[in-house]
Amino acid sequence: MTRDIAARFRLAIQEEEEKAARRRSARADAGTLEQAFHPVMQAAEELQRELQSVPSIKVTVNPDSVWLSLADRDLKVTYDPTSHRFVGDESAHTWVDGEPYSDQHTWDTADACIEALIRLCARYVRMANAIERPTKPA
């Protein structure tokens, strides 16, 4: 059994190396990625300024990705050069029932991605306000 685990482990490492090589290859043309993502990055920088008044939301803007964090919820938005689409990965570990949450989004254009980013930021602000000012039971 131990040899089987060791062999499977070596195979898994090899597969991870191959995935990393494919990602590096896809990102080799970083200029294209950053150029495609530039309008989203600019919109995210403006949203970051708007969100400064909500201290519980952290926004990180990079040339090729945007990260939005609120408590146990995270959103990453980027551009996938292999599919030529904008992608978003949202995850959370809810404190109510302890179940992990994950959702993936894709958009064909920068404008569609920006619109979704605006709406997702609005949702995060609503959640941040609920956390900061919980409603009183009736």
C-alpha cells in the first residue's frame, strides 16, 4: 500500500508541474494579459477609492487581477488568456452553517466584467453593512 501512495504522490507532483508549466506558458505573453485586463483594473481602482469608507472590505488591485475580501468571503477577478474570457472565483466559509461556498463567473468582455464587479462590490457593501450594524430581533 505504501508504494501505491508514493507512486500516486509522485504522479500528482508531476501533474502539478505540468499544470504550472501550462500556466507559465499561457502567461508568457503577460503584455497581452495586462492589456486585456487594463480596463477592469482601472475600474477596480475607482471602486477601491469608493470602498475606502467601508473598512471591513479589502480591495487589492494588480495589473492582472483584482481581489476583494470581506470577513470570510473572497473574490478574485482576472483574465484567462487561454479562453480569452474574464473569470471570477468567489469563495467563502460561512459562519452560519460552516459549509464552504464557491462560485465561478465568466464574462466575454471587459465591460461585462466591470458591470459584474460593480454589482459584486455592491453586494459586499451590503454584507459589510449588515455585519457592522446587525438588525435587532423583532
